[in-house]
Amino acid sequence: MPALHVIGCGRAGRAIARRLIATGRVRPGLVINRTLESAADAVAFIGGGEPATASDERLAGGWLMLGLPDGVLASKIHSLSQRLPVRPALAFHLSGALPADVLSPLEVPVASVHPVRAFADPRFAVEHFERTWCVAEGEREALDCLQPVFEAAGARWLSFASTHKGAWHAATVAASNFLVTTQALARELAVLAGLPEAQAAEVLSDLQQGTLESVRASDPVRALTGPIERSDFTACRRVVDALDRLPAQQRQLFGALALATLDLAVVKRGARETDADLRKLLRDLAGRPTND
């Protein structure tokens, strides 16, 4: 049973380590952070391991998971490799943006395994990890070792040959981070309308969940509905007027999203006579010149 060693055991690293170790297919290893205190905190969360601030000979034969931020990983991997006293059996990172071969200086089989889940709250992520997609690429020797352990931890495994890893990361940002941003904007408007914040959160989250289920069942174009999709200029004018109490940046965000929604609507139902006036209304809201 290989030991799972972690360098950079932050929110994602500790959540993944805890799930993998719970399978009984890997055992706790070194947990290496910048400070011994943070390493010990990660070990307590994981439920096992040895807190450390540097690697040692115990890396030999184990699996090395790197949970470092992208910028640190890309810039420090060569120096990190030179400081390793021994080589692990394989290494993998959790980045959605960097390819697996960024780890090539380690001179062991390498992989990238990107869990498609938010890790803002590691405990919540651990509890809801079941059926999380883990998108993986890299060397076959590493992937063949990692896949059964991740699947035993509850993951759904998806291997792909990356042609543009940055585009994949951008896709996850749009799907997850932007969903949070639009929820924040929607809650602000609901509270302005007089709805208590707790009720706004529940109602709007249910609405988003229903929309996501509709998109999953069909596709974004067919799932689109609402006043922009209908090209209802009067209704859209009332919506725009209701934004007056928002800061300019929030109004511009709403306008940019509305313009993108109008483009989808035209794909769905074709152009309509009112679209020109509607587009001008939304461009003004977004702070864009009408002729750019």
C-alpha cells in the first residue's frame, strides 16, 4: 500500500487526501506545508500523516500529490525537484489549468487530476465528493494507478488528451465561479426588492438548480427562457429601470450578461424586429458603444 505524500496541503489537497486515504488503498504519508502549524492542521483534518516543512527519504515508493497554487507550481517545480532527497513512485497535481507534464522535472510518471468541485469548504467537499467528476490527463502508468483509487473514493473518472488545458480551466471558471457571481447579483436585487436575504438565497438557489437540471436535460439554447428570449422590450425596459439602485459595475455586469443572453436567444428563435432596440438598451446598460 503506497503512502500518499502531499506538498501544499490547502483546502483541495486536504479534502482529496482524506477521501483517498479513507479508501484503504493508500496510507497517510508526509504532509508538507510552509509552516509546521499549517501542516499539523492539515494532518488533523485528514486524520493521519506526518506534518513537515521539507521532504525526506520516506517519499521513496510513495505517491506525491502537489496541491500548490498554479503560479507556485509552475515556477518552483525545478527547484522543488532538486530538493527531493529521493523519488516517489509517481506524482500528480490537482490543477485545472496546468498540464501534467509541468511535473516532468520530477522524472517519475506524472498526471494531472482535476476534481470538478468547489473546495471553499473542505469539510463540505469531503462530505459531498461522491460522484464528483475528476478530469485526468498525463502518463498512462500514473493514470492507471490513480484511477481505481479515485473511483474507490467516489469519483467519476474522465480521461482526456489535453490540447488546451487553459480552455478547460476557463470552462470550469465559467460554470462554477460565474454561477456564484450571478447568484450574488441576484440576491442583491432580491433584497432591494424587499425579500429577506435568507428567503432570497433559498428561492434563487432553487431557481438556479431547476435551470441547471433543464440545461442538463437539453442544452443551453433550448433551455433559455425569459423576457430576453421572448424579445419583450417592455419587460426588459422595466428590468433595466429596476437596476438604478445598483452600483455602475453591477449594472454593467448585468448588461454584459444580458447581451450574451440575447445572442443565445437569436440562435434559438431567430432575429425579431424588437431585437435592435433591445440590443441598444442592453449595450447602453453594459456601457458599450453602439458601433463597436
